[in-house]
Amino acid sequence: MNNFNELNINENIIIQLSKSGIKSPTEIQEEVIPQVLNGKDVIAQANTGSGKTLAFVLPLVQTLKNGNQPQGLIITPTRELAIQISQEIEKVNDEKKLKVLLAYGGREIAGQIENLKKGVDIVVGTPGRLVDLIKRNAIDLSKVKMFVLDEVDQILMMGFRNEIDTIIPTLNKKRQTLCFSATIDTQVKKVAYKITKEALSISVKSTEDKLANIKQFLIRTTDRRKEDTLCLLLNETNPFMGIIFCRTKARVDKLEQELSIKGYSCQKLHSDIPQAKREKIMKSFKNVDFQFLIATDVAARGVDITGVTHIFNYDITEDVESYIHRIGRTGRAGDKGEAYVFVTDRDLKMLEEIENTLDITIEEKEVEYVSGVMSSLELPKTKYNKKINARTKNIEEQKDRYRRG
């Protein structure tokens, strides 16, 4: 199938898609959209970068009518993903006929309540803020026709189950329910079936296919040498755009400070950073205004940024699913990417679990460690400034090449 007409998407939406350079549906869109338009509940699994968001956004925008109460509700585990989904809706929301509300923490709740009073058609939000609005009697979800859980595995199994149990009873019992994620195991699917009605299970591409465009490398190191090893690797690979994942917010803070001192173009992202600043950081990263995003797993789920060429697991993940989501930030939409995982002796059990689950042996890459090679603090001030200027100039040259295609 090579066009959206065959999926019964209306012409106005197709025109809006074309303006964004989207001409043909992806496989997950071909499988899901007809079923959703036919009123079916769906539990859908597809790799990151496969077009899952439009698979539910297009039927949502086409089906819903302008009104005063929310008819569409999309729940996501993170604020960043909520923002991204709302942006996708606006791309195809012809003449802004549907009013969209973003409902998440970190923003003043009074403004969201005021918008609800004025009338909205689609709410995109995080579980905590939605529960807050329900408890304040500020939102009426009884007219919701289409209910979407994006990254359903994280929502149901990673701390949001109580919030979802609070939200669902407030919804229209005749609603249509759609569940999406890149990873849905048996336990998640059992829970998903309980909140859907005769749902169709749709899966596109296996985990192996999902990671086919990502070259994975193993870096053996120690905690003491990890930072210098990372710097040597960054210099050697010189990514166009890279995300460096740490396990904790404190680790992110420390690494961002050290890399900034050494002249790397980087910013940090984690849940303690005020929401307005987080949005500015993500916008700057999308615009390639800096080279490295240093983050906790807040950036691992659903954040779709074109041009990320390298992922660095500075700290290994605590489970296989998180590893898949992290490295899935690169190699998106057919592009190639590289992912590196730093492993100390105490990480060997987790490494074994990752390799066994993915049925791979991650190629080991040696990075020659030279004591003191990265001690930039000892450099004279003039050399330090030259180092920063040279790196900034290099990024500008890469930005120009990337934007010229």
C-alpha cells in the first residue's frame, strides 16, 4: 500500500500529512488504522520509529467532532511524550478544528482547568495530573469515545497502575480503547485485555528486526575510568547527535558538569529540571543546538528526535526493556545508528540477561585508556577556549551538512 486513501483517511488529513513530507503509511499504520476506523479495540506492538503515534492520531482526528467535552483521551508516561503527541495531532488537525489540551505536572494547573472550562476535544496527559484534575472535579471524561494508552507497558507495570485504576471508571463504558508500545510482554498483555473489549492483538516486526539498524558495542571499564573512557570514545566517534544515559539524576548532574568543563557541547535532562526548561532543552536538541543530551530514562521512552546517531549507556539499565527503549532512540525510520554499553564487573549479570533476551553477543570494542588524558582542568585558559571553539565549529559544520541532506 502506498497511499493513505486506501486506508480511508480523508483528503484534508492527507493534505496535512503531505505538508509534513509524509506520503505513504508505515506497516503499523496499515495494520492498525483500518481496525480503529472500524471501531475495534487494539493492542499494538511495533518498534520505535515505526509510526505508532500516527496509527492512533489519524483515526482520532478523523473520527472526533468539535465539541465542549473531551472525546479523546491519550495517556503517556512522560511529559515529553505528551508534548510530542500533541505536536503530531496539530500537524494533521486541519484548521485547528479540534481543541487539544496538554495536561501534565510542572505547569500551572489553573490554566489547564480554565481551558477545560472553555471546552476541549482531545486531552493528552500524564496519569498523575489527570488524577489531580479528576479529584478537583475539573475534568469530565464521561464522553470519551477513544481512549489511548501509549507506552502501555510502562504505564501499567511501572508505577502508574493505581492512577489508571482511578481514571478508567470515569470514562464512557462504550469507549474504544487502544494500547500501544514497543515492548508488550505476557503480563502487560493480560492487564491490557482486562481494560479492552475483544481487542485485536497486532504486532509488527520482532525485536531482532527492531534493532537491525543499530550496531551495538560493549565497552568494558571500571567506575574509576568510566568518565575518561567515555571522553575518549566521544572523541573517536564524534557523533552528529548523541544521548548519554545515566541511571540516576545525581549521575546526570555530575557527568554534565564534568563534560561541560572539558569543552563538550551538552545539556542535561531529568525529572528535577523544571518543565519549562525541559521543553527548551528538548527543542534545542531537536534543532541541533548542542551535541550531547545527558539524561536519565526520562528521554528513553517515545522521544522521537531525528538525527540521533549514537547512544551511550554510561550506566547499564536495570532491565532489558529499558535497554531496548534507550538504544531505540537511534536507528529510527530506516536510519543507521550505534549504541555503546559501558560494563563494569558488577554489570555482567545484566549484560548476560540483555544478550540472552535479544539472542545476540554484543561486539566488544576496546578503548585505549591513557591516564590523565582528559584532565582539561589543567589546560591553560587560552587552550581551553580554543578547544570549545573548535568543537562548536565542528557541530555547526555537521548541522549544515545534515540540513542540506
